[in-house]
Amino acid sequence: MSLDCTECPLRRKSIFLPFTDQELSFMERFKSGEMFVDAGTQLFVEGASAAQLYTVLSGMGIRYKTLENGRRQVVNFAMPGDFLGLQAAVMGEMRHSVEASTPMRLCVFNRSRVYELFENHPRRAYSLTYLAAVEENFLGDALATIGQRSALEKIAWSLHRFFVRNQALGLEKDGTCSLPFRQQDLADALGLSLVHTNKTLARLRDRQIARWHDARLEVFDLDALAQIGLVDEPDAEDRPLI
């Protein structure tokens, strides 16, 4: 059964900004349903148009671009609360692909109704703009990481981001959280070889700073992880929820 927006579990998370009664009423009308997908499902394909947009209710995925020679660049990781498909809504087609890494539960919205936000609900439209700015900020940080951080700094930076985001979503317990991706996904995000990624993760494990195994991330010293990763941004900030 489709969840009523008033019962959305994400709205209870402190990381997400509250809705006004009017906004909540509109979102209940804006939402067209829910969808459950298995791991490996392609939600969006680069170059294709899409009639639907999604908010991730649960589960995780990857966003990536593929070159003509088949090489892949992971550009971001999709987590609960993320809004997917804005590119297709604004630009007519997706400029990257999105694949589910785990089973996912998604809120579904019709792309054709996006402009109602801008016409009738400026606060909701601002939320979309804010989310686009968050993505731009992340991509700038990711570009600096790929270009300027060492392999150890890259891995530490990325694990710190995953852990802090999981904390904010209430998905961390006793220093452990889910990290259901492959090492190859992380390597493709950071511009590293799989071998180099594996060896660098082993260095953090041997130093008793962090360990990633069996789709779980254990962080033993978050401050040390931030220091190694040259983390200078604040903890996960409050953000709007679509």
C-alpha cells in the first residue's frame, strides 16, 4: 500500500525540513504512487527521457555516466531522501544513469506536474532549487577530491561522508552503518583502480580507523577519518524533502 504523506517515515528525521500544512496537502496530490524495485534495476538511463521522478524512501543506489568506450564514472550515491530525475524534468532527458544497489522503495511523481511547483507553490519550488544547489556543491567537492586528494584522503573523505549521512538519517548504530556498494563502485567514484582502493581500505582497517566489510561500515575514530580526509564541511545539514 502507498504511504500517506502524513505517515512518511522520512518526515520524522530531523535532517529534513518540516512541511507546512499547505505543502503537505499539495505533496499528497503531487505524489502518484510508490514503486518497489530490486537491486540492479535501472531507474534512469543516460540519454533517455523519463515520465516519472522519484524520492528514495528506503534503499540505496548509484548515479553514473558511461563513456563510449564503456568506462564508467560514478558521480554520486543515492540515499533515502534523495530526489531523482530532476535532470529529465528540466532538460528533457537524463544526463546520467541511476541503478538500484539494494532493493528500493520510491515515492513516484509525474514529471509533467513539476511546473505546478513553480506556478503555485514557490516554497516547494525553492526546495527543488536548494536540492540542485546541494548537488552542485557536492560535485564541486567531489571534483576537488578526485583532482587533489591522495588515495588515502579520497577514501577517508568518502567514508566520512557516508557515515555522517547515515547518522543523520538514523541508520547508524554503535558506530556501524550500511554501505551496500561494491568496492568497484567506490573506485569508479574516486578515480582509483580496484586494487588501489582495496589496499587503501586495508590501511584504514589496520590503523583501526574504519573497516568496510559485508556491506557494513564500521568507524572506530570519526575524528581521525575526518582529519585524514581533509574534511572541512560541516556535518550533514538540514535539507528539504520532496
